[in-house]
Amino acid sequence: MLGTITHVSTQDAVVGLTFDDGPHPEFTPRLLEILDRHQVRATFFMVGKVAQRHLELVRQVAQAGHAIGNHSWDHPSFPLITRRERYAQLRACAQAIAPYGQRLFRPPYGHQSVASRFDALVLGYQVVTWNVVAQDWLDRDANWIVNRVKERIRPGSIVLFHDALCDLEAEQYIDRGPMLAAVDMLLERLGDRFRFVTIPELLRHGCPQKRNWYRRGNVEWLDALIDQTRPSRS
Ligand SMILES: [Zn+2]
């Protein structure tokens, strides 16, 4: 089946935390410090264009033992671009995160068509989405995020966070502080119940659960999402 991995079926108390859209020169180092303090390994789905500007940070993430996956070159909705563009997106990102990147792809916005799923397969990628969403792009505080994730997390879960929000206009400032505080609290509270591991390690703990994950890009929806994430205090 040409499925998309959403989580893993396992008896082991392991969970994969994933961080999309980075690296970010301010927030990724702060996140690395938190993960390190809790001795946790995670997976970073990086945007190639950003990674290329922060190669030292890419290296730091890899050397800390985290996994790095492909989140495209500049975060377009894959069903909305051509096959040729999709290949270019995947290859350019792979080049930016080399030699650390693994053949794991997370589609921007979680958007995927049968054709775009097939293209990832042709280039040798496993497509990994999630089954727990932290919704950390909304204007929420850390407690809200922690409670939301705590209610949903199970052995084998793959959790979606963002260490940056690449979709915002230019360098518009968006505070990732609540996300960082939430991750810290979550690891504090769940650290003795779960072991947090990279996606490649999570996949070794059980049977990957795959879904026919097809979601179309929708321009109005994207605009609304971007509006939502604009700081209200502008
Ligand atoms: Zn993204």
C-alpha cells in the first residue's frame, strides 16, 4: 500500500516528537538545550532554504543525535505544484541538509495527492505525518499545548510541533516561547512514562501504521492559516 506513516503500533512506551519548519537561529538552539537536558532525541523536518542559511545549526542538530528529515525546499503545498517542481523541491532540500538528512519526508501542511505521494516514493522517501498535533502555531499558552498533547499521546505516537513557522511573511517575528515551555513541561511530566526517540528508532519498535493520507492544498485555507498565525499585537 502506498501509505503514509502516522504512528507505530508497539507495546513499548516510545514516542516520536517531530519539529517542523526549522531550523531557526534563535529557537532551535533553545529547543536543543531543552531536549538535551531531558536526554531526549527527536526528529527535525527542515525547510531546505532555511537550512542552507544555517548549516552550522543543521550540523549541531545532527551531532546532538537527532534525526533530520526533508520538509521541502521552501514549503509549497505539493498537490498545487507540478511533478517537476516536486522533484526539485525534494532534491534541493536533500542537498541543503546533506550529509545528515534521512530519506524521510513530511509534506508541507500535510498536503498530499496520490501523485505527490508517488513522487516521494520514486525518490526513495518514506512519508511521515503524525497522529498527535500540538497546534502550537495558534496563539496558545504552554499549558494549553501540554494538556492537548498529554490527552492524546500513546505508545507509538508521532507528535507534530514547530520550532519555526516558515510560512509567515519574511522575517516577521513569531514567538516560539510557548512551544518551548510546553516541550519542557511535557518532558518533565511524561519523562518517566515515555521514552522519546527519533522517527527511525520509533520505526524499529513496532509496525508502522499507514494511512491513505490525501489532503489537497487549498489556497484560501492557507491564507486563513497564515492570518491566524499573525501576531494579534501588530
Ligand atoms: Zn511545515
